[in-house]
Amino acid sequence: MLATLVSLAGALLIFIWVLAPMFGLPREIVQTRPKGEAEAAVSKSMQELRTDLDLDKIHQDDLDHIKAFLEDESSK
């Protein structure tokens, strides 16, 4: 009986410990990233798109449109 009570108390403490962050003070989520990280993501995406272009998966005008969009989004 004692072991069951200790197990239930332990489970309750773990449950409270896991859920405690939900009831704490709210924290702001950072929405910006470092400029270098954004540029690296754009260059990686462009490399993948050039590969797709070489494999005839996309057309050149689509690539130009996507490139302009990525550069515009990364500058924000």
C-alpha cells in the first residue's frame, strides 16, 4: 500500500513538473534571425533550385521569380 502511495505521489510530482512551464509567465518568442543565417538559407535554397533547373524540374523564369522572392523575404 505504501509503495502504491509513493508511486502515485511521484507520478503526481512528475506530472506537475512537466506542466509547470505552461502556467509560468509568458516569454516572447524571438522572430528574427541573424543576417548571416538568412543569407546562408537563401544561398542553400538557390543552390537546390539551380540543381532542379539543371535537371529540368523547373524553368528559368520560375527560378528568377523564386530568387527575387527569397531575396525580398531575407531582407526583412
